[in-house]
Amino acid sequence: MFIRQAWAQDAATVSTSASFAGTFIQIIGIFLVFYLLLIRPQQKRLKQHEARLKALKVGDKVLSGGGLYAVVKKIKDDDITLELAKGFEVQTPRYAIREVLTEDATVASPKRSKK
């Protein structure tokens, strides 16, 4: 009678520790997949965006955070002067630039039809 109880208790402790190890490995696996699929690509895009903003020069076409297309006219430290239309300039911080446009991006952007 006592021996059967001892064997039963020993088997329960072994399965509990194996269960903990399996759960721990699964949690580590989930965090690894989360990092590889979400965090790492976002960090890569952020670094590329920062590099484009640092390489910004006069004459570049940009898209502002407010959705306005403009041309860079002056750069002074972190302040950028954008020309929205001929003779109409606005000043904005560098971090407000959402995207630096290339020729391919401006051609591919949707154009309004003239009525």
C-alpha cells in the first residue's frame, strides 16, 4: 500500500518538471518568432528611414507627415524649408518628413483626373 503511493508521487513530480520545461521552451519559441517576424523588420525599416532623412538634400521631392508633396528648398540643422507650390514655402522639422520620393514613386502615385 505505501509503495504504490510512493511510486505515484514520484511519477507526478517527473511529469510536472517535464511539463514546465516544455512550456518554457514553447514560450521562448513564441518570443523568437515574434522577434524575427515583427520587431527585427520594423527596426530595419526605421534605420533605413533615418538614413534617408540624414541624406536629404536640397531639391529632393518629399512627402510630409500631413500628406503634402513638396520639394526641399533649404536645410538648416533639423529644420527644413519645403516649397509646396511656386513661391509658397513652409518650414517643418526633419522628423515630419514621411518619405523621400524617387522618380519611380512620383510616376506611380495616383493622379487626379482633370474635370
